[in-house]
Amino acid sequence: MPGKGEPDRTRARLGRDHGQLTVEFTGMVPIILVTLVLLWQAVLVGYTFTLASGAADEGVRAAVAAGAWDRQSSCEAAVYERLPGAWEGPAEIRSCGTPGDDMVKVSIRLKAPVLFPGFAGIPVSVDATAGAAAEGK
């Protein structure tokens, strides 16, 4: 049976825990922020893969439709038109098909940005390749 001093001990115990939540939250804030930054960086790398693939597909469509004489310039224009401004600068078009080939192949390389587009690139490059049969005339 609780004695006369029982409520005093409960109050004393609650008083010792005062501020514990603040200390735990302060300790977890850096871990939460680092986790959010890493997740955001993973999203940017994934989005760079999506952009590279879409730009390569668009480039090969334009190159096939343009014909053998204007393949290179049409391909490059379509690739750069498809990419947002922050990804255009570090874009490297490795090939846009060669005149006379039966197969048009477009290969591009993009750099994934660090934290937000247009700031800096991480040493991770994203390669994408697309191909299509050249239309006969």
C-alpha cells in the first residue's frame, strides 16, 4: 500500500526527466537532416537517369526522321531541347549516328547534380543509349 510519501516520490521522478525530450530531439536532428539530404540526392540521380533516357530517345527519333544528310544536327537539337537548362551544360553527346548506317544509335552522358540542379556535379555520370532502324528512302 502506498504510504504518505508516495505522491512526493512520483513528482520527484517526473521532475528529473524534465528536458529529456529536448535533448533527444536535438541529438536526432542531424541524423534526420543527413537522411533527408541523402534521399534527395538519390532522387536527383534517379531523375538524371530519366532525363538521359528520354533525351536519347528523343534524339534518335529526330535523327531517324531527319534523314541521312541532317542526322547529326537534328539529333543534337532534339537532345538539348529535351533536357532542362541545368542539365544541358554538362551533357555530352557521344554519338548521334553516322550517315549511311542502317541503324541510328544515340549515346549521351549526363552528370548528376549535387543537392540542386545547376550547382555542381558529382563524379557519377549517367549514360543512356537509344537506337532505331534508319528509314529507307
